[in-house]
Amino acid sequence: MSRVKVKICGIRSLEEAEAALEAGADALGFNFWKPSPRYVEPETAREIIARLPRMAATIGVFVNEERDRVLELASELRLSAVQLHGDETPEFCEELSSIKTIKAIRVGRDFDLNQIGQYAVGMILLDSKVSGNYGGTGRRFDWRIAIEAKQLAPIILAGGLTTETVWDAVTHVRPAAIDVCSGVEAEPGRKDFARLQHFMSVVTRANALITSEAGAAAGQVGFL
């Protein structure tokens, strides 16, 4: 069993980025959807990314953005990957085949696992479906769905992850990665560094357990 990787989303300052990496995060998410309280100006993101270690994985989060704009920012900011968190179609995702892509799918009562196979992307992120929201709600869905979904694609688990729930997420669900935002915030759009460090310490202990059980090495690099 490989180590479960971690993406800290909603990064808005160099201080937050450095704190996340120092705590052990594998990837940083930059939200380019303007209505979000976690929105960051592309120029600000560029300045942050320029001061990070080259090995740091940087993910641009987009919601129903135009294809050319996604490609433009991915190139200009030298993003490691893009995450599509809106209502993007499988056809739209195919148009981004030149870059690594994560497709977020919101899980509600009517969720159909078969839709995962429609997307030719690197990873699928599963988040809670909340009417009128495109993520960052802090709500948890039925994680048994994520366990089933692992048979269809590499899964990133999001929604309702906190220091209290992440142990089960890592040791029981065992996705390829987890994505946390509100669970390590003092308020929407501002990270709580103590909470972030505590969260990552729990992840580290949980990963140590699953890798020791499987006899696997935890020193992997990269995110996608």
C-alpha cells in the first residue's frame, strides 16, 4: 500500500505555502474561481510559486473556466496540474489532454459511479455535493463510495477532512490522495497553522501505519 499523499488547497500567501510544505504536504492548490473566499489573483500565485522549491507540486483550481484560459494559466504559472471543479464535460477534459488534469466530481444521493469512467484524466477528486457550492464546504459524504471508486480511477478524497476524521480517511479509505481546505482554516480563506501542523501529524502517523502493514516505502515523490 502506497503512502496517501496530501494536497492543501486554498493557498493564498507564501507563508501558507511554506507552512504547508514544511508540514509535509505533497501539493498546493491555488483557487482561480473568483466567487470563492479562497480566490487568489494569478499574479499573486505566480509570485508565490516562483519562490517555492522546484519539486513542489502546484495545482490550479478552476470552475467552469474557458479552455484557453486554463491552458494559458497552466503554462504561465508552470502549474504541475489543473483541477476542474465545476460542471466540465468529459469532452472538455479531453481538450486539456496536453496537461495533467484532475476532475472533481460532487457526490450526492444520486451519485452514479459509472460517470467516473467517462473522464480521461489523471485523477478523480470526490467531494460532497452541496447545492450552490463548488467545494470547500467541509461536508463529508459516504466514504464507502470512495472505496468503490478506487477500482475505477486514482481517487483524491475531499470533503469533511479534519484532524478528527483524517485518520479514518487514510487508514480505512486509503485513497491515492486527500485534499483539505476548510479543515485547516481559521476562517474561509485563511489557514490556521497550528491546525495545519496537527492535521499533517495525524496523516504522517496514519501513513506510517499503512505503509508498515504493507511493507511499502513511504518516501515517494510527486503528486500525479
